[in-house]
Amino acid sequence: MRGIVRFAGYLPYRRLDRAAIPGLLGSGGGRGTRAVASHDEDTTTMGVEALRAALGPGLAERVGSLWFATASPAYLDKTNAVALAAASGLPFSIGAYDVGGSLRSGVGALLACLAGSGHLSAVVMADMRDGLPAGTDESAGGDAAAAFLVGEDGPDTPVVAGYLGGASVSEEFLDRWRAPGERRSRTWEERFGETRYLDLGHDAWEKALAATGICAGDVTRVAVTGMHARAVSGLTRKLGVAPEAIADDLCSTVGQAGCAHPGLVLASMLEGASPGDTVALVHLADGADVLFFRVTAAIGEATPPRRLDASPSAPVPYGKYLAWRGMITTEPPRRPEPARVSSSAAWRSNGWKYGFTGSQDRSSEAVHLPPARVSMRGGAFDDMVEAPRASVQGTIVTFTIDRLAYSPSPPIVFAVVDFDGGGRFPLELTDCDEADVAIGGRVEMTFRRLFTADGIHDYFWKARLLRSGVVDPPRSIGGPR
């Protein structure tokens, strides 16, 4: 049986209250909140967060391929999936590929891996949804990521949600589009898209029921996702499932996360599933896709370190959200902007830059961050082993608030962190306010974007305060690539 072996969703720390939008602009907004990626996040960093949470002990080296789906990639031409592989400790021997450009690409990548055979595949979906200020897409959108490990059932890789089958239909019609280089999506007249999606969704649903032999009344949990809100709502009412089987689509609290949303909702349904449950996912985008899963007894072993319904969050002012998104230009720090990163220098330090891997002296066991050739204890030369610290927690020894250093969102909080098991390093803290930081505070590592210069993103690791919502320490994901 092939299916989902591990899964995880990722939600950024910040939330925008939709009611704050008309207070600034006089229109727009709505009820609820939307998830907002921080100024140092993009689809690559969010994808890394989801994938690292989905990887269990010893699984990184067993992944044979990585498929990264997004409609808002950090790079064009360059493959974004290779950065996810490097930061997540996946081996060199895998193929890492982008599947992007459309809202259907996430489900497409998942379906392709479910239909395959053999090695363990990682499917990651991430998206950041933009819109014009006070527009519907801005308030209804959201930023998120989800990751799935797909493989055959086995003693070391038990399937937690077996794939029962489904159906897909595709039709060419213009409902939502965005030209390359544009940040704003455009839509056709709403009723046209609604009529097409209702027919397509119903057709795919009936075909999937017939192909799998499942009765609608036997479905335990089901969610319909898609950017066309009226079509999603209308189709949900016509599925013939019990009212209590309809799952929360997360739109009121997270927002519609585009390419990542079907994966996010599927992860949310699996987090609350029990053995024997039949879970259905319906996605509307340029057609319709229906997927059926049967939850197994192994579901309890795959609970992510941070559940979606317990993700810590804090509000972000609407003005700061606009600045982070580049919708308004604020006064920058009166300091020189950073220069672009050297490609060759970055390549030479890949293990440190992407894996946050230091070195440990064999004789004295001293841990060096960044890695060193000469030990600080005893002076041993070139007698080191690798010391990965990306999945190791630490304690804040001291910190400072820097209001002068260049940052797109000042001030910067710098902290000196002592890592469990050895190693000390000064790090920038993220996803926190000044009042949150204290000496003795516990932190974990998170992969972020430091800055962008000349179109080159400088990725590295920052520290994030440990808050409620983590059910156990982050799992080890193995050594660096």
C-alpha cells in the first residue's frame, strides 16, 4: 500500500487582523485573521520549515526525490528545491525539482508521487498570497506551507494515510490568472467561474466515488479547497456527506494559501484523524482533483512536533504588513545596504550556511561554530567531526537590541546562544518583539532569508524563541549534505 508516511504543516508566526485594514484605508478587510510571512520569510524558507517538521529520525537519508510546488517562487531559472534539500539534510543522491507556476501544482505533485512506486518521495507545497491593498485577495489570502513523505508501507516507514484513489478532471477556461512579473492576480466574472467549478467538482467527486467504491456517507472528514470561495462553498453543500464530516478549511484564521492550501488542510485533517477514518480532499483549480485516504493505526506516530491548531502567533500591524510586502516604502536605516553574497564563497561553506553544521574536536569534544580546523582546546589540527546544530535547542546567554544595523524591519535582536551539547554562537532572533526576549530564554533554529541584493537571496539560520505548541523537541534530521 502506498500513501502518506509523514506530514506537517507550517504557519508563520504573525497574523493580520482583517478588521485593521479599513481602519487605515477606509475599505476592505473582513472578519478573522490571515497568516503573514515575516520580512525574512519566503516560500523557500517556509518549505524548509514544513519539510524539517515532517522528517522523522533516520528518514532524511532515505528520501529519493524532492518535489517543491509553489506559485510564488523565490527564484526563476534556478531550482528552489535544492535549497530545501540542503537545509533539510537530504542526500546529494536525490533529484530535487520545482513544480510551480500554478495553483494546481501542489496537488499535482502529491498525486504524481502517490501514483509512483519505489523510493520515498518528499512533496512540499508553499505559497505567499498577495493582492492590492484593501482588495479581496489581500484579506482572503494567507501564507503557509505543507510537506508530505510519500512511500510504500514498511516496518520503518509505516503508512499513516493509505491512498485509496480518486479522480481528476481538467478544462481550459479563464477564471484566475497572473502574468509573469505581476504581483496581482486577476479574475473573470465570478458567476462564470462558479458555474464551471461546480460542474467540474461534482463530476470529479462522482468519478472518485465510483472508482474507489466509497459511499459519500462513509466519508469521515472532507474539505474542499480553491481560490474561488463561492464555488468551494457551493460544492461543499452538494457532496452528500454528513454535516459533521465537513472539516475546517482554515480560511477564517489562516487565509487561502493558494498552491499550499490543499496540503495545509489535508495536514490539518490528518492531525485530528483516528485509525479507520476515511479522509477526502477536493481541490478546485483549472478543473478538479479528488483524493481519498484511509487512516491507519500508525497515525499517532506521525504527529508533527508543532500541531497546526497549536501554532503560536502574534498580531502584525497592517502598516508593517504593507511594508514587508513592499506595498509602501518606509525610511530605511541610514546605513549602507548589504552587498550581494559571493556564489563561490557560499558554495565552499554549504555545510555551514545551509546545514548549520559546525565541527567538534575528537579529543577535547569542543564544538566550534562556525566549523574550524584548529581546536580551541589543546590546538589539535584537522581532527574534527561534523557537529550539526540546526535541530539542537539552545539558551540565550546575553542579548542586545540593535537599532542602527541595516534591516528591513528594525530593530534587530541579537543574542549569544549556548547550544545543548556544546557550541556558542551569536544569532539574530526572529518572530519576536523586544519584550519577549530574556536571558535564559530557550530557542530553536529556523532557516530564514537575511537579505536580498542584486536578486540574490542570502539564506542562513536564525534563532526563534520556544513557545507553547511544541509537543516535543525538534527531531534530529541527520547530518549535513
